[in-house]
Amino acid sequence: MKFKPGESGNPNGRPRGSKSKTTEQLRELFRGFLSANMETLQHDFDQLRPRDRLNFIERVAKLVLPPPVEPIERLTDEDFELLLTKIREEFVNESK
């Protein structure tokens, strides 16, 4: 049976926009690895050719940095409300 757009085979699954726990755990492990091996990585990085250095930076950045944010104009009303809620929560947490 085919699902219609907007329907899910698992309606109780991970909510839209929430982060995957496995992905976040892997990112944390990778960040820890980078921190623990920074001296060795820097030495190895210094041995690379300029082009290879740029490739390395690009690949590591994709693993460590969050993905780019969509321009606000492209957000759905639901996503915009979710963004506002998160900003409000952060503001309240920082005010405490």
C-alpha cells in the first residue's frame, strides 16, 4: 500500500525537525576524537599539499558544523513557529 504525501508508516516516529540521537552521538564522538588528537592531526595537516588541506577542511567541516539554515522566507509556518519556540526557550534559559 502506497502512502500519501504527508502520511507516515510510523505516525509515532521521530517528530519532524528533531535531531537523530545516533547522529548527535556520532558527532560528539568525532568532536572528542578531534580534540584528543589535535596535535597529531595538526602535524599531519601541515604535511599535506594545499589542495589536500582544502579538501580535508571541507570534509571535516561537514561532519562537525551544523548544516546551513534555510532562509526564513522558505520556512513553512510550522517550522517558523518551531524556530520561534526554540529561540524563546534559549532566551529563557540564558536569563536564568
